[in-house]
Amino acid sequence: MIFRRGRIPAGVPRKLLLMSDKSKVGNPDKPKMRKLRIAIDGPAGAGKSTVARMLAQKLGYLYLDTGAMYRALAVTAVDKGIDLNDPVKLGEMARQVDMRVREDNGVFRVWVDGVELTDRLRGPETDRAVKLLAMARPVREVLVAIQRKLAEAGGVVMEGRDITSVVLPDAEVKVFLTASLEERVRRRWKELKDRGIQVEWDEVKEEMVSRDQKDQERTWGRLVQTEDSVFIDSSRMTKEEVCSAIAELCEARTRCCTGS
Ligand code: CDP
């Protein structure tokens, strides 16, 4: 993957990788906390994105949606007609494209080769493509390296499938967030419906089960709950409750590190 500085088309963020205004300014009302790396993994529809976004806002941290990066490459591969079962070709593409990401008021935006793909990242077609692309180890290696770089300075909430295990195994706060299958399907079905995408309940369920299975089975970067991750079942929790629970973990971690 190439991050070019020159000839940036209009509307594309000019920073090399990712820049959030909040990451620099922070929230002046919040007490000073050590800049933690917060890693959240879990299956599809567990509410990771919503909670990670809320938490990042609360702490004045960067929100990093790694799924969006996989999704953007899946859209690109489909556009370029690359075989989603060919890891070598997919890896070549991942190394060659110019991907830029930026968090904008809680929206995680992605550009590939100067074209913004944010609005094309979510939907049944991308779901089907990304589960295949995410199995390609060469693609994962490229994205994992970028994600580690993005987290280097700390002050990030990063969510995905392999963040606690591969990307940031030494993150200060590690969470495995899940919910019952029915609840996860309900959330995804509603999300699609709210965006005007009409899909059958059973279709959403089947696709989710199939994607979870692929995510848990691949040999490299599969979805697992690491021993040191805190398990949270959000089936009967509001997003605010989940966010507070993780914020408490962060405070506990800060107290334990600073002795305050
Ligand atoms: O929002 P949802 O949980 O449905 O998915 P996502 O976080 O947008 O991720 C989409 C897909 O990208 C997942 O099903 C995985 O196959 C892949 N992914 C991954 O392999 N590793 C990550 N760190 C993040 C996403």
C-alpha cells in the first residue's frame, strides 16, 4: 500500500494516514489520563463501532474502524475485477493502492486512490466480498502494519477482529464484545432498514453466521477472545452502558498505571 503525498485530489485528507482534530485537542473538560490503546474485538453486529465511536468521543481519542479498511479493499477488489479467492493478487493490490483514512465527527471515512468509498462500505454485497478478502494473509499483513502505525502514539480506540490478538496484543485495555445472535441480527437488520436497504431477516442472519464462521476459522488473524480480554455481553445493555463499562476499565487501568 502506498501513501503518496503529492497530487492529492480535492476533498482527500492531506495528512499521510489519519488525522482527527480531537486527537490533538482532546477534551479540556476531561481529567488528564494517560493515552491508552483500547482494543475491542467481537463478531459482526456486536455494537463495536457504535461503542468505540462513543468512547473515543468521550475520551478525546482517535476512533479506528479496521473493518472499514478491509471493506474498502473489498470494494476496490470487486471494482478492479480481482478474484476474491486469489490471496496473491489481493496482496499485490493492497500493497499498490493509496489508502487514506480519516475520522470526521465520528464517521470513519476511507479513500482509495483518491476516490472516497465511505458510502459503499456497508451493505450485503460488500459483506459477501469482505469475508473472502479478509482471509487473504498478504492483505492482512499490509493492514496490520498500517493499523499498528496508527496506534503508535496511543490515545486510540481500535475495533475489529484481531486487534486484541494480533494488531495490539499489548494494548492497555482489551475487550471482547459480543451479543446473542438474534440481537446482533436485529441490530444489523435495523441498521440496513434505516439506511433504506430492504433485506430479509433470514438473509441477514445467514450472511452474519457465514461471516462469523469465516472470521473464526481462518488460520491467521482469526476472531478469538484472548485470555486477557474482558468479556462483555451487550445483549441486554444499552450502548451507553457498554461505553461506561469500558470507560471504567480505562480508568482502572490508568489508576493502576499511575498509582493515583
Ligand atoms: O460491522 P461488522 O462487525 O459487521 O464488520 P466490520 O467490523 O466492518 O468488518 C467487516 C469484515 O472485515 C469482518 O467480517 C472481517 O471479515 C473483516 N475484518 C477483519 O478480518 N479484521 C479486522 N480487524 C476487521 C474486520
